[in-house]
Amino acid sequence: MSFKQVRLKREHTADKKHISWLYASRLAAKKEYDALTILYPCVSVPEPVDHNRNAIVMAVLNGPLLANTKVNDPEWYLEEILTQVKKAKQLGIIHGI
């Protein structure tokens, strides 16, 4: 039910009266790709490689599976996340709806 009104909440589709979900998905993928292109490599995000239709191709990140990871110092991770969010904000990218 929440996706039925998604067109009204996205700036790239709000002004369009009739829009297919596939076209809306393509616009969303392009917007996400453009944001990743601005952020990489200054912010800790995967490297954007390309986009096509409603898909984004990103470089592989090496590391352990999250399911196998134990967090010993959660405060450090919180601070790192907030640091990355601040860097994104300085580049004009705000994560949101």
C-alpha cells in the first residue's frame, strides 16, 4: 500500500500526472547513480560503474559477510557512519525520502 503513493513523494516524479512504475524505477536508478557518482570516492560508498533501466552496477566490496561479523565497538561504527553522513552533506547529498 505504501508504494501506491510513492510518485507524490519523489521529486523526480511528483510533477507527472501519469507515470509507469518502470519509468519511475528508471528515474530513481538514475538519480541514485548520479548521487553515488558525486559521493565516490570521498564518501565510503561502493564505486558506481554504470546504470541501465532500473539497475545500478557497482564495484564489489571485499570483506566478511555481515552475518559473520561481530561488532566489538558499536560507538566507533556509529561515529564512522555519522562522519560519512556529514561528508555526504558537505557534497550536497542528503539521504531521505
